[in-house]
Amino acid sequence: MKTIKSIANGIRRRVLAHTLARSGGYLSQACSAAEIFAALYGRILKLTPLDKPLVPGVFKGTPKNGLPAETGNSYNGGGKWGFDNFILSPAQYALVLYAALIEAGRMDEKGMEYYDRDGSTVEMIGAEHSPGMEVTTGSLGQGISQAAGIAWVRKRLGDPGRVVMFMSDGECQSGEFWEAVQAMSFHHLGNMLIYIDVNGYQCDGKMETVMNLEPFHKRLKSFGANVYRIDGHDIKKIAKCAEKMKDNSPTFVLCDTNPCRGMKILKQRYPKFHYVRFSDQKEKAEYQKFYDAVK
């Protein structure tokens, strides 16, 4: 059984290797969120047991009569009573999720061979049929509303399973996010646990220059949420917060993270970390040299 730390390190290396192979990828997301995903799949989430890692299938089509929606929840709790739902809100983190599933032994590493291929479920921007994805979260900020709906139903059915969610700080700038938090608090959805990657950047640059959310934790508390703010690379603190949920309010864990964590080479891209696309072979060679040096 891998340690949480080794899963986190494996996520970063696997995403870097994939970025090199494809000459581009969502690399900073792996840097900032590796410990969060490692803790989720290595300790926090209550997942259905698997006999062996799953191999992703082909896309069978959109839901219609006689063809129900196919989702990636078989990699998680399987939608079963008492097990957790996991909702990935920022779908551009899908590559990080796939790496986490492989490192945690829930997805066969051969599945990455089908990444972003026509007819494959292993999509670059994950959808409901992608490994580990349970809903198509659409535009940023919409996933939390879907997660709240699932949590509302589970609570009323008396299902002890939780709805655990991962979000990015950038999507919390949207109005729908705050509407959802208000509704979650009003309906006392204590079965919701939300981890937010607060790395301080979004696709347009620094959060504080696009739309500042600080003091983020105080804003969430004013909406009635149970809030913790921690070092997002501290595995023990990440896991401990999952043990401190409250019955009558949703729990948010604001994880302050570094988008260059473990990859100092990324700092040269400041302040645009959202997506790495190599400008030329020289730059790619620099990243390859970095990868070879940290094996």
C-alpha cells in the first residue's frame, strides 16, 4: 500500500511525464493539488473495494431511452448506500484526477493511452462518463450546485454517505458559487465536505488582480459554513479536517497551495500557470532535463 506522500509525488511525476509526451498539459494543477488528491484517494474517501484497477471503456453515447447515463462513479463509491460521492468541479483538473486514480490503484495506467482520443472516455476536460467523474460540471462554478442537490437527496433518504468535492479558487469568483453555499447552509447539508485549491491563480493571472476573494474564510463563515484554512500541502491537516465535519452545516477546507510546488521550473511562467504549452523544443528540453534530474 502506497503512502499518501508517495501518491502525491507520483501524481506530479505522472502529470509531468504526460505533459512532456503531449507537449502540453495542466501541470500547475498537479503541483498545487497533489497532496489534496492523494489524501482524498489514499485516506479520506469511503470507496467501494475493487478487485483490480479498472480499464476505461469507450464512450457509448449521450443518455437517452434505453441508454442510461454512464458515469465514472464506479471508480469511487459507485453510487452505493453509505459510500461517498466525489465531485470534481474544475474539470480541467481531470488529468490530475486520472493520475491520482492510477497511483491509488483504482485505474489501470494503460487508460492514459486513451487520453483525449476520439471515442474515449478519458477526456482532457472530464465529463460524467470519464474515470472518477460523476457529473458533467459544465462551466466553472456549476459543480457545487449539482453536488448540493445530490447531498440534499442523500440526507433526506438517511444515507450516511457523504458528498465530497474538489474545487479551485478561481471558480469561486462566480455568483452561482455563493448562491449554492447559501442554499447548502440553509438546508443544513452537513454531509458535504469541500476542499478548495487556493493557489492564488486562475487562467487570467493572479486572483487578487482579477477578482479578490479575501478574506475568503470569513466570507464563507458569514454564509453559515463550517470553515478550516490550512496548508494545502500538509497531508495530516488535510485528512484531519475530514474528521471535523458538523451535522448541520457544510464543511469547507481552504487549502493554501503553491502552483509550482515540487517544480521550481514552473516559476519562469509567472503569472500565467494555467496551462503549459511548450513554445519550442528548447523549452521542452529544459522540462525533460528537470524530469530526468528528479527521478
